[in-house]
Amino acid sequence: VHLPAATVNVTRAYNAMLATCVDSKQWRHAWFLVKKMVSESIPPDGGTINQILLIIRQLGKYEHALDLFNQLDRMGIKPDKTTFDALVDVCQRSAKFDEAAVLIKRMKRDGIQPDLKTYNLMMKAYERAEKWIEVLKTLQVMTAAGITPNKQTFTLLTIACKEGAQKGKALELFEILKTSTVQMNSGIYSALKALVLATEKTGCWKASYEILTQMNRFQIIPDIITYNSVINNLCSNSQSLKAYEVFQSMADNHVNPISTIYTNILGSLLEHQHWNIASKVYDQLRKENTALDMTQWNNIVTQAKESLLSVLPFEYMSRMEASLQHEAVVYHALHAAQNVIIPEKFIHFSNEREGEGKKERENEREREREGERERGREKERDRERER
């Protein structure tokens, strides 16, 4: 379209005024100029369109953006890369992910290649619309085009993995992530970890176990938090043998188990009467001098109580629990289940602990009685004062 020089000069003048308003963040004044251009039929050029889109985005007047874009052909203006990015940004802000996808196709048709910024905006649009699968598919397209993701990309990826896994799409997300050509780094690891932690919350142990297995296969070493999450998920869903398999893989990766892992796996193995394996875990616990507190031993005994009673007398269990010797219960149960003679020194130690427990309980009762006597004496003194 060939415009008269005077018209071109007027358009340039408006562009300059718009640029001044944008630089000084005078968005209301800028919008006034846009409406004045429309009312006076002053034709915009490509620069004007990009300024207007920026103003629309800042004022939240998203509904005008696509209307403006649809009129560009009639005005003879060919959108450039900046125009398309601004439009995709408006779409992601207004949750119009379908329109954003159409814009990406139009860009390619016009010979303009989307770059990292464009794809990040597209991923953000899908993330706002809770289209978690599409976020990862966009990553696939991006990496296939030879574009290297940045920190923002991996942040969006981690959010998609976390939220999508909580909606039951963990394995589907993982399959897409696995086939992406992106190089393994801390960003991808964070996404994988988010998948694992989210599956624990949903109780989806199959997805949790599969993801960890694949991580080991691709020589990605999970951290202690990831291991703890997977083992807890498996134990909570009665998958004690798979939990032990994961437990063994920790040694292969030189990751030392923490007390919560020992608590979960020992409780689960004992509950399902896997005595030999539980004995190996207990031996490793003692060998590594990992300390479980009284609450953790109590949790183990409580979880596996029915199984423990199948190898230990009820009276013995009651006596040992009353004296807070939960570790001794586990130790004796493991030996009884495997018909192993318990070392005399351990029995002596247990009896000694039991005696200490009885003495402490007697002292506690004496303190309570003394407290009652003191309260009685205080009441007697009060009555004496009243008299």
C-alpha cells in the first residue's frame, strides 16, 4: 500500500508519541492516542502495531489484540517476529492456548521461525490452561528444532510435571520427557524429581517405581529425597519387595539410607513376613550405626504387630512394649522367625533395659503420689487459714 508522504509523516509522528508514552509507562495516554488514530483513520504501520500490542498487553485489553491481528491483511501490514511474540504473549495471558497454537503455525507459514522466547510463551499458555501434556510436547518440538531450553523452560517443565502427575498423568508425561532430545541437566532432573514426589501424593506407586527404574537405566542418580519418596510410596501400597529392590539400588549409587527409609522398609517387610530380607536390612542398620528413635521403633512394631505376634508370645510383646523396648521386639522376632538362638548378652541387655523401664515407671508413680500428698497438704493449710 502506497501512502501519501503527509500520511506517512502523521503515522510516524503518532509512532513517536506512542513510543514516548511506552517508555514513560503512560499506558492510559498511549491508549488515548490509539483511539485517536482510529477515529481520524490514520493508517498504522508495522511499528505502530507492535506498540499497540504492547499497550494492549499492559492494560489487559486482550480482546482487542486478535481483532487487530485479523485486520493486518486488510491494512497491508505483514506481521514480523515481534508482532507474533506479542500476540502469543497476549494469548497466554488470556488463556487462549488454541489461538496461540494457530499463531505459531502462521509464523512458520510466513517463513518466520519461532525461537526460545516464542516457545516459552507457548509453554506458558499451555501451563495456564493446565494442558500439561502439551507443555511437554512443546518442549519436544523446541528441542527437535535445535533450540536449547533455558531456566524459564525448565521451570515451566517442572510445574507441568508436578501438576500433571497429581492429575494421574505421570507415566504419560515421563514418556514424552524421555523421548525429548534435550540433554540431561539439573532442569530435567528437577522435572523428574517433581514427577516422583507428585506420584507419592497420589499413591501411584507404579509410576513412581517406573520413573526411578528409568532414571537408573539412564544413569541419572536420584537424591535421598527421591529415594525416600519412592520407598515410602511402595511401602504404603504393600510393595515391600519392590521397595527393597529400590533400597538395594541406593548402595549401587553410593547413597546412604536415612532413618525414615529404614523405618518404612523394616515396617513393611516385617508386616508381610519377609523375615530373611528384613533381617538383612536390620543388620545393615546396625552395621551403619544408623539410629532410629523410640517413635520410629514404635511405628515399626505397630505396623507389623500382627506378624510379630505370629512368632512371639503375646505376653512377651506386651511386656516389652510396656517397657518401651520396641527394637528388642524386632530383634527377637527376626531370630524367632528364622529359628536363630538369641545371643545371651542381648537377652541380658533386654532384661536390664526392662528393669530400668520398671524402675522409671515406679519412680514416676511415686512422683505422682507425692504430688497428690502435697496437694492434700496445701488444701489443709488453706482450711487452717480460713479458720
